[in-house]
Amino acid sequence: MSESEAGEPLAAIFRRLIANTGPISLMHYMGESNARYYASRDPLGSAGDFITAPEISQMFGELIGLWLADMWIRAGREEPVHYVELGPGRGTLAQDALRAMKRYGLEPSIHLVESSVVLRDVQQACVPGAQWHYDLSTLPPYGPMLVVANEFLDALPVRQLVRTEDGWRERMVVPGEDGAFVCIAGSQPMEAAVPEPRRAAAVGTIIETCPGAAATVYEVAGRLMEQGGAALFIDYGHDTLRDGSTLQAVRAHLKVDPFTQPGEADLTAHVDFATLAPIAQSRGCKWLGTAAQGRWLRELGIEARADTLAATAPEHAAAIHAAKDRLIGEGQMGLLFKVMGLAAPGWPDGVGF
């Protein structure tokens, strides 16, 4: 996008592009929308558009740090070791995790993969000594990596394919009559992009894929194979194959129409962990399992940690237990959010899986 376009509403840019070249793919629409959205603001916290688990309670980041430290210790304490976080938000998770690691003698170099200049500025104040990367390609090529990606994959653009009377087509975006954008079926046959077992689905079936998530897991798994280490991918999603669109938009903590103001809301889709686990295994990486977040945090001792914090600060006990319940409750984040663990061959199995 040129500098002259940077201040122009993204909706206007899309309309002009579509008028000149035809419908754009949903993946293009989502990718450009989130690129504009994250480049222009800090979306986190009560004053932003959404709150992630590290902002809810320090317990979340602490337990992740303890899990990584436990893996590193049982793998033999190899040095140098790198903490790598994809999409680190405000740096809150990194700050809490690194503090917990340090108690067990783990002081890794810190690498944050972040493209937003706005968020990098916030992270710099929270995580001094960190190094920043736009993608995984510039990470150190030596030493084990301890990788965390919390609510990172869900914001990567998805591709949607729909079964029509004429066969499979990609879902495309065009302006609607009321000014908002709408999805239509494209004109090009897309059977080759649909796995053979799913091609006979009923007319109207939508299949969602995320090339960016697949590429990220593939690359992280390759790094673990080459360098050693472990990884946690934490996001809302499913661990069995499903059909249907999961695209949604959030603004000011409320769900809104994804097609009314592109670039002004956070667009996300459920993460397909059922597809990602075999991708990691295809590289020879160990898939430790995919667990519901609530069960995983319980296994790591979040309830005991909450009791300890509440005893230390009784005036905050109610808030501490409310935060714990939000993280593990089945009607809140506990069931919808999943944790997928990966490790290099020769590294131990992880607690919680």
C-alpha cells in the first residue's frame, strides 16, 4: 500500500480494486484488513478491542514459563537457549514467563516476532533486552528454541472454499447493495484444493483453510528438528475436522460484522488444530498433544497457584479467583481454547498433554 493510500479508508481501496480487477478473495480481504488494523493501534486491554489470557492474569504467563523451564531442565539444560514468542501483544506473557523461568535458572535470549511498530514500542518497555523479528527467518540458527504463540494463528488470513451446484469454488468478496461487502462464489473450479475425502460434501458446505498457520507450524517444527526445543500454540479452535465459516470480527469487546469496516476491527477465525498436528509430524517433530486450555492449566497447577496468590493478597482474592475461572471455565476460555504442544525428538513429553 502506498503512503497516499495509508490514510484512505480500506473499504474505498477495496471498492476501487474490485472495480478495476474483479472480486478479491476472502483471504486477501482478511489479510489486508488485519494488516491495516494492527499497524494502526494497540488493540489490547479494556480501552482496546479485546483482552487476551496474559492480560487476564499473571498466572497464565507464569505457568507457561514453568512448563518451558521444566522441558528445558529435563532435556539437559542446553545452552544457548532462545525464548521465541510469535505475536507477543504488549509483552505481558513474555514478562511473566521469563520471570518464572528465571527462578529455575533459565535465562534465555529473547526474540519477539512482531510486525506492528505500535506494539513493538509497547513491548520494548515491558521486555527489555528483547530482539525483534518480522518473521521466523531471522531467528538464530543454533541452540534450542522455546516457542510460544498465544492468539497468533487465529489472526492469519483464512481461505474459504464452498461447494456449489457447479462444484467447489473459492469464496470471494464484492461490494453489496447496502455498502457493506458480501461473499460470493468465485468462477474458477477449485476441486484440486479440496482434500479427496471431503470433495463429495453437500452443496453449501464451506471448508476453511489457513495457509499461514500451516506454514508457521511447518517452519517451527523444522526449527525444533534442527535445533531442539519445544513449542506451545494456544488459540481458540477445534481439534477435529469441521465444516463452516468461523470468520468473526471484534471491536470494543463486541462482535461486529466482519464486512462493514475493514481495517477497523480484529478479524479472526478458529484454528484448525486437527490439520496442524499432522503438519508438524510430517517434519519428524513430536506432537505432544492438543488439550483444552482449562484442563492443561489445571494439570499445571493453576488452582493451587490462585490459592497462593489469594492468601498473599487477600484483598484481591475475589479478582484472582475470577480470573482463574475465566481462564479454565468450560463456559469461558477453558474449553474453546486449545493448547498444542510440540517438541524435538529426544526432548521429554510435556506436562498437561
